[in-house]
Amino acid sequence: MSGKLINLRQKRKQIERSEKRKVADQNAALHGRTKAAKEQQKAQASQAARALDGHKRDV
């Protein structure tokens, strides 16, 4: 019964690094866009909102 020895401190730090890397990748995806890309997304969102409002029924 010889198992592989692991250093818990190193494993903990490795997990923390991977979580920070994941958060950084998400932030880069959200905020790492050009101004034109951000404006295009805003225009698409407002167009979708207008289309949705146009299809609502008056009660």
C-alpha cells in the first residue's frame, strides 16, 4: 500500500492559483474588449429590448 505523497500546502496553493486564473479569465472576457465591440453589444441589447417591448400586449 504505497501511495503517492502529496504536499497539502502546495496542493492548496495550486487550487488557489487555478481559481484566481479562472476569475481573471472571466474578467478578461467581460472587460477586455475594444470600444467598438462594447458599443456593438450595447446596440444589439437595446435593439433586442425594443423588439421585445414592441411585441408586448397592452392589458
